[in-house]
Amino acid sequence: MKIREIRCAGLRGATPEGGWSHEIRPEDCVHTLIAVHTEEGAVGLGSVFTNDALVQAALDVLEPLYRGENALEPERVSEKLHQHMFWLGRGGSITHTISGIDIALWDLLGKATGQPVGRLLGGRYRERVQPYASLLMDEPDKLRDHLLEVKSQGFRAFKIGWGPFGHHGAAKDEAIVKAAREAVGTESKLMVDAGGSDAYWPNDYKWALNTSKMLADYDVHWFEEPLLPDALEDYARLREHSSVPISGGEVFTGRQEFRPWLKAHAFDIVQPDVTKVGGISEERRIAWMAQEQGIRFIPHGWNTAVGLAADLQLASAFPNTNFVEYLTGSPFIDEITLGGWNLDADGMLEIPSQPGLGLELNPEVLKKYTGASTLL
């Protein structure tokens, strides 16, 4: 089965807020879908955390390397793309685009073999996993109302992030967390994401350490991105002294970038994003390295339904990956697939057992948000 062409289409019109200081608009494109078409007619789906113009430019650069390649060898083909792109630099739009190609190739391999991707990764440790509802922070009263609304949908784990947190003093930070805990109740898991990868993040190690002590008082399950994304030494020191587990890694790409952080035990929980890091192939290698260091692997998933599908398959293949991120209120998660996503009575998501990623896109909704009728 050979690759004939790769198409992409950016998602627009309902792009959710990111909580960034330079906020994105609904019509901005930050997520791009990829479809790998084979000479035999089979199509694999991928997702890229990058603007569609950059993805298309990357595809143009990569095209001589992937055209005619074996679509059933995702790890080898993806590694070939990485190896031949060193001269353009690791990371950035090229690596993000390879991520989407790799996801799509795993989807094709699953469809060709009649197996879910998780089984092809070595086996399924679970048939369902707990999604945590991921939403932006707000003023305490607004956040409380928002969380109550999301809780009514059946979620039993929640992550609040970005927004005003870390920008208006310790009292405001605690008021936000207190309101969140009151809304979700003591029986629910609550995580806090500071958003340290925002532009010009203003806080340092001492702020993060003091904040971790406050978060412990509210039984916060983990503290995400509390520091600037390159502050390796401070992360390692914070992880050692923090009262709550420290997580991060969503902005990194490639196993080479993760290796020193894992060796330094800078995280309790590592969170690569499959739509950035190099795809399923690369994320699996990082998860293995983390496992050997006693570090939990929980995917970052502020992206699309295709990214969520990849995360579900990865979660099935690792024994300690007991959460996936679920971006709430995004049509790019909730609407673009046929059948959508449904929580069971325990607030869990079933991991698809159908071949490949186990999802099918809705052509009409896809056209609404991409304007493209030719992706598939």
C-alpha cells in the first residue's frame, strides 16, 4: 500500500479560546487535519497543532520523501522524514506536520490489519479511560458556573488553566481554585494548569513553590506548566519540593528534547502532545522513556477529535495512563466525528476497538469548518 498524496485542511470558524495573552479568534486556524491517501484508495487521518498554511508548506517540502512510500510502515516512514529534515531544524512546523502524517499512517495500518492502533502498539491494558474536562480559568463566580455546567455532562475530573491565574496575586489565585473545588466537589479530581508556556510568563520558582503549597490545601491532583518551558533546573527543583505532582512538556517536540527532562526527573507527569511531538511513533518512545524513569505519561490533548482518538489509543497501550484530556466546548472535538463521544455512567470514555483510530469524520460538518470538500 503506497502513499499517493497527502492533503490538509485547516479548521476555522469555531476555534476555541486558548487563554493566551495574545488571544486567538474563532476564525484563526491553529489546528489542521491531514488525510493520507493511498494508491489503493484507503485514507488515514491525522491532526496537526499548526496553522494550515504552515502545514501545506511543510507538506510541499516533505512530498519528495513520502510520495510512493509504504503507508503500512509508520515508524520507518516517520523516522525517514525526521532524519532528512535535520537541516531545517528539529521542531516547529515540519515536526508538527510529521506528527499528523504519522498519526494517519498508524490509522491506515490499523485499518489494513483490522486492529485498533492500541493493539498494534503492543496491546490494550484498558477498554475505557477517564477523560478530564479541560477548560479555561475565569473570575471565580463565572468559573464556578462553568464547572457546574460541565459537571452536569457527567465529567468527574476537571482541569482549569491559563486566564487570570498567576497574573493578579496570590489571593486571586486561591479564590479561583477555591471556587473550582467547591463546584466540582471533593469526590472529583481537580488539576491546575498555570500556563507557563504563554508569552512572557511572569512567574518564577518561588511563586511556583508557594502556589503548590496552596494547591495542596485544595487536594489538586497535579500542577501543570508552573514555570517557563525552558527552566529545566527550576522544574527539577520544584518537582522535588512541591506539595503536589508537577506536570509539563506539551510544547516539546521529539524524544531528543524530552530526554534531559526525564533524566533530570523534572516532571512527575510528562505530557507530550501527539499532534506536535512527532506523532504516535515518537510519543510512544517518550512514554517508554518516562516509564523507565518512574514518570507517568498522560497525553496533552488541547486539539481535535482526531488527536483525542490518537490519545485514547495511546492510553490503552500504557498501564499507568489513566487519563486523557478532553477540551470542552469545541466543535472540533464534539461535532466533526460521526457518532461523537459519550461518557458512560462512571464518567469514562470507551476506547474505540474498531480498526485504526476508530473514528469517522462527518463530511458535512467537516466542510463547514474547513471549507474543503476534497480532504477525504
